Amino acid sequence: MFSKAIQLLTADDISKIVTDGIRESDTVEFKEALSGRDGPDGWHTGAERVGDRARNEILREIIAFANAHGGHLVLGIEESDDHPRRAIGIKPIPRCADLASRIAMYCRDVIEPPLAPHPAIVPINLAGDAGVIVIAISRSRNAPHRDLALFECHARKGDRSERMTMREIQDLTLQVDRGLAQLERRFVERQSKYSNHPASTGLALRATAIAMSPVSIPVPGTMSISPQRRQFDASWQGRQAPVTFPHDFGSFRPILRGVRSINTDQRATTIVELLEDGVVEVAFSRRFDDELILYAGWFIGLVCNALDIVDQTRSAAGASGVEYGLELEVRTFGGIRVATYGGREHGTCGPMASTVFPRYSIGARDTFQALVRLIERDFWHAAGHDPKDATITVNFDN
């Protein structure tokens, strides 16, 4: 429904829901107000808590999306009487920021097992503290889920949330298990593709991202993106520390169910692959004629470029909320010295052995900075170095 991360939504984006007459569907649900027993919940008239009926109704919709294909729940949108219902007006809900915090707490405390990933819940003030709340729910890898207050499982079917039968619960459990096993196989396949050690004077880096839920990236001929290597403005220990992937991308050409770019010269090769089932992979290899060394900016540049490409591809697929798994690898022969940001004149550490890092979860774009810091910490530790509180800050919006 939205072409950008919900954290970036404005009042104009909410107005567009109404002017476009967006209809409810298997991925969209509108609520004009919180429901009470005899009308709107007391929250609308100043009550200090959300009633059980309203809370359970919101959680039911969130669970239904998480047990199906994910979607958006928008609170504060008036609906039409025709079918399927469409947005016809905006009805700001009081104290929407406070309500958004409470909904996040309910999701953590009342849904079993925990949602993975946790929904993104964003209040958008429109009139004082009153506004609209947008909740983006991804298909959960922990499904099926139930509400601990009612002990019921629901799933989204068309434009309705319906109670699941025992057979549907069993089928969903098996489906999730098979999906996780398939995901593991895909990572193993991609890792084996680059399993050969480089020569004794060589280095290889790899970032592989795989969608945790089914997505369909536009195939060659209709693909709306053509990623280019980016340099990211960043700071480290109080000084500028630009991070960049060390080699240009080539031109993208079609491959079976995807596209690939290859850029190779006498010293380095870069391969970028985007597959229509959501795989994003960036791989780099380089031969050294002098001292074998890995610059920290290269590795973080690999990470940042991979995250940026994931964000572009899932937006192109209309699935900006889909979680990705990320695997990173450094491969070398015997070990490699690691230079800090700015070059070896600022210090080196290591040696770092060939390393496949623990898997990471790629969430919304506004979580990229926190993810980069976690990856950076693991990177320094793999090189036998403790950076203490000196972590890099990357600007993903430049």
C-alpha cells in the first residue's frame, strides 16, 4: 500500500489513502475507531486504558496478518459500507503515540509465540496528539500465533480475519518448518558457490541476503532498479570515515530468473546477483601484489551496499516490510591483517581467519544503523580487536 517505509510517512501520505480510495484486501485493513461494547472504546473519551474488547480486536488483526502474508493495519481511517470496504475519511484517534506504545506492549505480552519480526507501529499526529496509527505486519517465521487472552488463532482470508481450524494450524506449522529448512538450503547453496579458497595472495568477501517470506522481484525487462555502487558518509572516533565497496558494479544482464552484473579486471572481480525470488548477493575477490590486507571500510561498504540493494529490491516488489536473512563471509588463505578506517597508517589488527559470520536479520531501513553496528562489532572481534565504544555511524540517506 505504501511505497516507502512507514517511519517516513507524513500526513499527505495518509490523505492519499482516502483520495485514492484504497480498498481493504488480504493485506490491508482499516479501523475507524477502537471498538467498545456499546460504541467506541472509552479511550476516545479520555479513559486511561484500552478496553479488552478493543485490545483483542487489534491483536486479532495483527495475528491474522502474521499468520498469512503480512499486511498493513491502519487505525483512524473511516470505511465505506460497500464491499470490499474502501477508505473514505480520516478520524484521528486521541493520544495516538501513547496508544501505539500500548499496542507494541500488547504484541509482546499477549501474542504467543512472539512475533518474528515484531510489527512496525508508527503514530502520525494530525491534530495535536490525535492522529492515525499505521501498523506494518510481516509474515512471521514463528507462525502460527494465537492471542493468550482468547486462545484463538486467526488468519487473513481475503478482506477478513477468520478463525483457523485445527487442520489449518497444523498445515501452517508444517509450512513454516519447511520454509525455514528451504531457507537454510539456500544459504548453504550460496555459500558453496564461493567455497574455493582464494590464492595465497587473495581475498574474497560475500554478502548474501535471502527473503524470509515469499516475494516476487520484477523479472528482467520490467525491473525498475539497477543498483550502483554507493559510497556512504560515515564517522568513526570523531572523524569522517567514508565507507565504500572497493570495486565498481558492472552492467546488469538477464540470467535465469534474475539479473547479474560482473565487473572484472586484472586485480579484482565483483559479481552482483538479484533473483526474482528475493535473493540479493554481492561478492568481491581481489589479488594482492603487495601486503595482503583487508580495509574495514571495504567490509562495511559491502554491508551497506547489500542493505541498500535489499531495500531497493523489496520496494520494487511492493514488499517493503519483508524481513531478510543476511549472511556475510570473509575468505582468505591463512589469515589477513585488518586496517582500521582511513587506512593502515591508522593501525592494523588481526590476523583474521576465513569467517562466515552469524546470520543477521534485515528489518526496516530505519534499523540499518543498529544492524551495521552489530555487524561491525562482530567484525572487529573476529579480527581479535576490541573497539570499545568507538562504533561507526553511517548516513544511509545521503
